[in-house]
Amino acid sequence: MFLKSTNRRGKGIRKANMLSDTDIINRYKKLGDTEVLVPLFDRYIHLVFGVCLKYLKNKEDAKDATMEVMESLLDKLLRHEISNFSSWLHTVSRNYCLMRIRNRKENLFIEIDKRKNEQIPVESDEDLHQKIEEEEQFSEMEKAIASLNNEQKQCIHLFFFEKRSYDEIAEKTGYSLKKVKSHIQNGKRNLRIYLIENGKE
């Protein structure tokens, strides 16, 4: 297994521990040697496990997910240009967990052809809130959010994804508190309409 403690490595690994994340990634791209990544993995494996545990709520599942995320980096690091590795890795870890959660709940999504001409119930705000959290970064929700106007898009992102309060959003955007509430409510309604029209609710 490529994930081993740096305590068993010699001077080369100790020297690599002094390198920045970017330097390690660039060396890996140049050499193609997975050993180059050991210090980087040692540096961030606990972060990945923490993210996985937060979303999956089970230590064994989180351990398995952590190993799968770290192994996936062998290919991803060769294909992507990364400016902030820790932030990027957090997003990769979160998206992997959300995908696992999404796969568990596939039975909740009814195929479009079975929904034609049917009465579609309107979900509560709580149900929509959960769906938005679980669908972040997935294609359909990305398309739905992209369909909103700029004000709604900005407020929805801050409210659901960054967990900002109405007051914090008003301060950050410069909108009045009344406008913030209006943009969020209208944004939620438009997201619900988009998902219904595209057979995703």
C-alpha cells in the first residue's frame, strides 16, 4: 500500500516533508513516482478522514472512503491544475461522500418517464434544504442553480452551502435584510420548479 508512515523513510522523505504541497505535486507530475506523494498523504490523510466521518457518520465507512479518496489522487493529481491543495482536497473528499450518499438514496429519485402526467407533490423547505445539501456539485443541481438570477444564486449559495445567516448575507452582499429573504425564498421556489420540470423531484 502506498500510504505508509514517513517514519520508515530515510533522508529523501524527510527532505520531501520540507517541500510545499505544490512542490510535491509538481515533482510527482514530473517523476510519476507515487513515493513522492507519501509526505503529502501523511500531511492530509487526517483531514480526509474527518470530512468522510462528518458526512458518512460511520468510522468504518469513513476509513474505506478515506483510502479510496487518497488512491484516486494518484490519477487526479496528474490531470488537474491545483492552486490550493488543501481546499481542493476538501472538496474532492466531500463530493466523494456526497456521491456515496446519493447512491444510497437512488430509490428516492423517480425516472422522468414514470412521472409524466402525474401530480407532483411540492416538497417542504426542510426536504428541499436536505436535497440541496446532498446535491451540491452534482450536475442537475448545478444546472438548477445556474438558472437563477445573480442575486438569488448568490444568496442561495451563502445560505445553504456556506451556512450564513440572513444578517451575515446582508452584510456580505449589501442587500437589505428584506431583499435577502426575498432572494432566498424566490430562489428556493425557482429551484423547486426547475427540478420538477426536469423530473428530478
